[in-house]
Amino acid sequence: MAKHIFVTGGVTSSLGKGIIAASLAKLLQARGYKVTIQKFDPYINVDPGTLNPYEHGECYVTDDGAETDLDLGHYERFLNISTSQANNVTTGRIYQTVINKEREGVYLGKTVQVIPHITDEIKHRVRLLEDDGNYDIILTEIGGTVGDIESLPYVEALRQLRLDLGIENCLSIHLTLIPYLSAAKELKTKPTQHSVKQLLQAGVQPDILVCRTEHALSKEIRNKLALFCNVQKESVIEARDAESIYDVPILMYKEKLDKIVLKKLNMKVGKTLDLDAWKGFLGRLKNPTREVKVALVGKYNELQDAYKSIHEAFVHAGASNECKVNVLPIHSEGITKSNVEEILGQVDGILVAPGFGERGIKGKLVAIEYVRSNKIPFFGICLGMQCAVVEFANNVLGLKSAASVEVKPKTEYPVIHLMESQKNVTKKGGTMRLGSYKCKLEKGSVSAKAYGKLNIDERHRHRFEFNNKYKKQFEKHGMMSTGINPDNNLVEIIEIPDHPHFVGVQFHPELKSRAENPHPLFVSFVRACSEYRRNK
Ligand code: GLN
């Protein structure tokens, strides 16, 4: 039977529960256990697919086409595993299931209530992963902050689960903040005491406290936390701010978090801890021999989380090239013909980001024209690829009014058009072309060389697509389709062979890049940027 670990958060949001959970999972995995992580989000949206990136950061997509919280990206990047719809559940989904059952008459005339019906559904979902993987340990991150109204049913479900599963099969970790008052030069434990009190009031005693702090926790502070929060002294874990999120597993190892967890769960600690690949990655990350400057041209740049997976994919690809990648966020709305040279003149490559809608498109087209004609490495993802196609149509094919129908529905030359399968779709939630699809690469292309194979699978999230009616015209003028979906002929990759590195992909390679397994297209793009810089 799988053992369960729950991670709750206290005092404030944004403490990095996802990173702590992923780091602990990494250590348990390194000790030879089969581990997975899931996230429960207390908001009413059924999934984050319809949320603006400013609200919630990037929407992460799994192989099975679930639109999920970006923490699943951390889980995959740290653990080198693939997650699925089952790994992310929201309050909206829980209620939707319960209400559907009520409409079907499943509850046989009973009054449907938060306890037991909502909490039962939460417990059912928490245990769902037990069925599919022979996992030794399942970690569950509970989103939000303890004390929020919307978190209450989750904490109650956790209380019940401790009894259902048996205390020895269940562990509760509370992540909290120990603020530093600079005027008093003191770390303060009171917010944590209050947060733990709230958990206790709800009937949950945390077994372990993980304390985010900017300063080392003295023995006195640790003892005080243990005393007031009713945990063992050894179970007070310091989580200092780290230089990189990828250092956190090592920091947690030094604090013996994995050992304490395994001891409390009555599981063997074992002698070996295989972190070789992770340490190899960290070594390359920390000791770059070169650097490049890459412009990330997008429109949600104010919020780094909006392009989380792209930033992380650059970290992985940079490490693999022993190259520090300095990512320069550029607002596409600000790019015009008269300032493009000034903005992009110094960069070694540009990535045009995914996105939706008309805002910022013009600047993206100007940027692409600049790097295409100046032979600066280009990488376009999803909307970025679509923009590359439109720019080529406008400036090389001479189809001045060509556009994507997303931007100009009545365009004369719809070089990017709505997919056939999307034409009758009216609902917004979960209706895009989502999840993993096959792609066959053209031998000898930049992409084929990068992957080192011809058959690949990549994750998608879009409604629009390259219009095959124009394919011959594009190829005649030098923009080739080098990746095709073998089942329906959709163009998934375009390249310009007469350019050092001009690659656009309809899918999202950033979603499959992992610390120990960087994405080949990011690796080859960073290499191209580095070569461009060397020859400059
Ligand atoms: N808006 C475009 C589409 O729906 C691109 C989507 C994206 O970049 N993820 O096809």
C-alpha cells in the first residue's frame, strides 16, 4: 500500500510548496522509492485552462491533455516523470463531480453537504493515484494557505485520511515562513505558531515543519518552534533561500528531511542515495564556460511565472551546453521597425513566445523579420511559429495581407487557420487541441539532428494551425515543413534551411524539458546562439 505525505502551507502564499514537495520527492526517489506528486487547488475553476496567465502563471499541459497548475511542471522537471490529469484536482472539479452525481440521483434523496460529500470526493481523488502506479509514496500538495475559507474542506479531508489510512501511513508537513525583523534583528516564530494552531483546531497535527527563512535558524529558535508547535525538535527543518530552485533537494538532504520522513513512515532509509545525475546537472549549471543573451519576446513578461517552463528549459539547456543563458524579457508591444535594431541588435538569439489574441502580434512580426534577415538564431513556439509563418508570407511570398485568422478573421490569405476539429467548438474550457501528438521529422533537418531520431511526441495547446493549402508556396521560397503529424498531415515544425537556426514549432517543447533530460530543441537553440555569438 502506498504511504501518503501531505504538504500544507501557512502564513503566506508563494512559499514554494511545489519546490519543497518536488525536492522531497526527488530525495525519496533517489533513495530508490517509486514516488509521485499531486496538487489540489482550492479555486472554483474546473482547471486553470481558462485563466489569464497574469492570474495564475503558465498553464501546464500533460501528455493526456490536462490543463494544469504550473507546479506539475516542477514535479516533472525534478522527478523526470510524466504526470497526468489525475495529478491536479481543483475545488471546481470536485464540486462538478459531486453536483453531477446529485443530478444523477446517486445520493438517494440525501442532503448533499461539504462533509461528508465534498470531503469524500476529495479523499477519493487523493487516493486515485494508488490504483495506477504501484507507488511507494504519494505526495499531495494542498494549494492555498491554511486558514483560508476555501482550504477548510481539504484540511478536514486530511484529518479524516489520517484515520482512514492509519497514522503510520500518513505524514503531514507544514511549510511556513519565519520572518526576519531587521529593526529588531530577530527571526519571529509567532506567525508559525498561529498557523499551526489553526491546523490543530481543525484536528491536524503537523509532523514536520519546514521553515522558509532568510537567515539560519538557531538552536533556540528550533527548540521554541518545536515546543510551541508540538513537533519533535529534529522535525523542525530549515529551508533557507537558495540561489537556484535546483539547490533545494541538496539543502533538504543536508537538513535530513528525507531520513526523518522515512523514519516517521516506518520505511527503510537504505544506504544508497543516487543523486549523481542531479549533481552532474548542478555542476554544469554552476560552472558555465560561456554565456549567451537570448531575448524572450512575449506579452506577459511582467510575470515570470507566465513563461515558467520556457525559463526552466533554458536553465536545463544552458547547463547541458555549459553555457549561462541570460534571458532578456522583451515586451513585443514595444517593438517597432524604428527601434528593433536597438532592442535586438545585441542579442544572440530570440525566442518568440506562445500566446493568444491580437495584442503584441505586430511587434512579434517585426522582431521575426529582423532576425530572419540578419540571420540571428530564431526559435518560435506555438504562436511564435504561427507568427514566423505570417511574417514569411508577408515579406517573402509577397502576400502582404496574409495573417492568422485568430488575428484577422476575414484575411484574404489565411496562412494560419482554424483547425477543422475546432470549427464547431463553442465552449472555451478544455476544448483546444491538447496533449501529446506524434510528429515525424524530415531527415537532415535541424530538428532531426537535434532529436537524433525521426519519430517524436510533443505536447500541444492551440486552436489554429498552418494552412496546408500554402505549403508548396512556402517550400518553394525556402520555408520547409520539417515535422508533420503522420495521422492528419498537420505541419508541426517549420525551418528555413538557408539560415543558421530558424525553427518554429506548433507544440510546446518547454513542457518536456527536465533538469536531467534537457529538451533537444532548446539544447540546439542555445548551441546555435552560442555559435552566433562566437562568430559575431
Ligand atoms: N493562439 C494560438 C492558437 O490557439 C497559439 C496558442 C499558443 O501559443 N499556445 O493556435
